[in-house]
Amino acid sequence: MLQDIEPYLACPHCAQALTRHERSLRCPAGHSFDLAKQGYVSLLAGDAHTGTGDTAEMVAARADFLAAGHYRPIADALAEAAAAALPADPEGLVADLGAGTGHYLAHVLDALPGRVGAALDISKYALRRAAKAHPRIGAVVCDAWRPLPLRDASAELVLNVFAPRNGPEIRRVLRPGGTLLLVSPTPRHLRELVDALGLLSVDEEKQRRIDEKLGPYLTPVGQRQVEFTLRLCAQDVRTVVGMGPSAWHTDPERLAATLGDLPDPVEVTASVTVAEYRR
Ligand SMILES: [Zn+2]
């Protein structure tokens, strides 16, 4: 419920606390944000808009894909790491930056009894689903590249799964000693599709570059690889391609032609790093 996370939210204009007045959240300076009837709130700064987010169609395909359990080992690894890293005392938010439909956050909250989670994303279509993904999730539309609408030191855990990373802001919203769990693809991720479809591949240095960028703000404390085999039908392949960073670089005609050449179902490697950082 949005109410669970309201004490952790900050006004995107002036960073002050927000309090509820009937169907809106307001700060002391008078900035006001209406609650959507689907259960989320938009805390975008004035000039931002949600046009860069996913469409309703993309979100639906992604939700189906995740609900089918294809990425379950990633969700399990996150939940395990979260339960091991966090103190039992349930103070402090779990914030998922780029939460999408709330799939991973819901799974992590199941492993953290009593803790509440904020699903942050630019896509309102995704957040309509996230708002319903778990009873302890509150969903907030925001822009990952702007100051996050969270109060300083509000989060005990930040999740970042295949999503934009904003190092200074992640540090600011984490409590001292708080944890970031970051999931990123390795060069082997979906390699059979990358080869067949001519998609952009993940470069070998990706993890090192991530560590370098986050280095001034957070300390890496460990990482593990999660690798497993996906069995995908043609529709799953289209979805997984659309979920990846190469979505905007795939010629639809080439995709359709190549899909015809692939076995159905096709076996594809999933390979990610789950990296842990401490503030
Ligand atoms: Zn304000």
C-alpha cells in the first residue's frame, strides 16, 4: 500500500516530507501530487513526462514472461542475498529503482517479513501492476536520472535489476551500512539470441565499469553469477528481446525472419551478476 511508504517519500521539487490530504500528497511548500485511482502516485518533477517509459503492451508481455517463472532463479538469488544482508529490525525501506511490474521487489519482500517496499519506475503502466504485486509495495512514478523522491537515508536496501544506475542518489537514499543489490547481464546473457539476431552484446568490461562508476559512492562487498538455461517459445523470444537493452536496435523484419529459423522452443543461456554494495 502506498500509505506504508509515505513516511519515506520526498517532494521532487523541494525534497521536503510529504503528507496525505485526502487523495493527494503535499509538502509544506504547497506542492501537491494527486494519487492515481490505480494505487500509485506520480512524483515526477514538472518538466519530466512518462513518454520514455514502456508502453502498456510491452509491460503486459513482460509481466507474462516473468509470471511464467523464466527468471525465477534471479528473483531467488536476490531474495536470498537480501535476507542475508539485512538486519532483522524492519526499519528502513526496500526501494527498487526501475522496478517495472514489481516482480523482483515482491519476491524480495516475501523474504523480508514486516519490511515495506517502494517500486520506482518511469512507466505508469508498469506501476499499475506493481501497486498490486504485493500488499507491502507502494508504487511511485519518477525519473531515475533526477533526484529520487525519497528522503535521505530512508532505505536499508536498494534493488537495481537491469535498470539505470544513479550512484550519488543511491548513496543519498541508503541508510549508513545499507545495501545495494544490483543485477546486470554478463556477456553470456542470451548469447544464442544475440548471435542469431545480431543484437548488441554486453561488453566484457561491463561489471568493472559499473564498479568504477559506483566506486565513489558505495563499496563492493561481493558478487555471484547466476546462470541457467531458458526454454523459450517464439513469443517469449520476442518478449525477452524487447526487455533487453538492444530493444531499440532490432529491425522488426529481421527479427521476424530470424525467429522463423530458430527452433521452437529454443534453448537460451541466461547469465547475470548479482553484485552487492554497502554504503
Ligand atoms: Zn515541495
